[in-house]
Amino acid sequence: MDSGIPSQLQSKLWSSNVNKLDLQKDKTMIVHRVLSYGDLEDIKLLFNMYGLLELKHEFLANPMNVYTKSGLNFTKNYILDLENTPIDKKKYVKTIY
């Protein structure tokens, strides 16, 4: 079964087999994991899969604690161009004690 998710994203989506993921049902996990752990080629694939508006919506509507502080800043302000959009960073930044 082909999920439409490129196999090169498997290492960013380690908890699931990409062939068994659903582009819509698993969108939150896919978007945040690739934005947080992916390289620029992975992020290009993500843009091709969902488009900028859908990525922005998913990022803002369904936060996930998977980002470092610097990674969140880069993703929010430069990748998604949301520099002037306030967010609750506690909902995005993973904390390691």
C-alpha cells in the first residue's frame, strides 16, 4: 500500500511505517516531525505534500512538543513565515530535565 509519503521521510517518522501512515489522519505528527527533524530536502517534500497554508494551519492549530528553542524559532519565523504570529512556546518546545 502506497501512502503517498516519500520513503526518505521514514527516519523522521520513526515510530510508524510510512507506508501505513495516512496523509490526513497522521498530518499533525508528519508535519511537526518533519519540520523539527527534517533537513531542507525533507521540508521541500512536506511543502509539496501539503502546501504552505495547510502547514501554517497545522502548525498553529495542533502544537506538538518536539522542537528545540532554536528549531522552533527557525521553523516559525523563517520556514513558515509566522514571525509576527504569537504562539505559546511551551506547547512546542520539548524540555529535557
